Amino acid sequence: MVIDNSIVIAALLLGLVALVWRSSMASLERAREAGKRACRQAGVQFLDDSVVLRRIRLQRPPGGVPALERRYRFEFATRGDRRYKGSVTVFPRRPTRVEMEAYEPLDPGLVD
């Protein structure tokens, strides 16, 4: 039986796309959890229960194999009247940095 080269190439490409998609979904979930955790620790509200992919690039760790670095954006609030921005960097498979825009802390006298 002879297998056409185009079928093999198509199958390999499809497999590669599936692996990248699976990795992207796992990174997205890790970034979402890291953003929620950072907001909880800061005592602010993580908005929309989501993160958005803002950048993806190939990075090489010192002495390592190149891998994808993904940067996600999220929003948070202290009172709900103003949105602040935050970001989570995932490299290669775990959150490596969480940054949050400077914000006005909630006035303790306003808490019910």
C-alpha cells in the first residue's frame, strides 16, 4: 500500500495544530487562575472571569529549548466604577509574572 506524501504532511500539520491548540488552552486556564489568585491576594475584584491573549512569541530560556511565551491581559476593580489592567506571562507552561496597574485601594470605611 502506498501512502501519498500530501496525506502524511496534512496529518502531521493537523497534529501540530492540535498540540498548539491544546497548549494554548492550558496556558489560558493557568493565566486565568493566576490572575484570579493575584486579585484575591490584593483584595480586588477580578472582572469578567477571563483573560485575553495579547502577545505570543518564541523565547529560549538560558540553556534550554525554545518555547512559546504567552502574555495575557485581564481587568480588575476595587469598587466597580473603574477598571484597571493587569497581565500574566506564561512561559513555557506556568505563570512566571503577574503585573497589576497601580490602583486606588478600597477605602476601609466604605466596606459594609
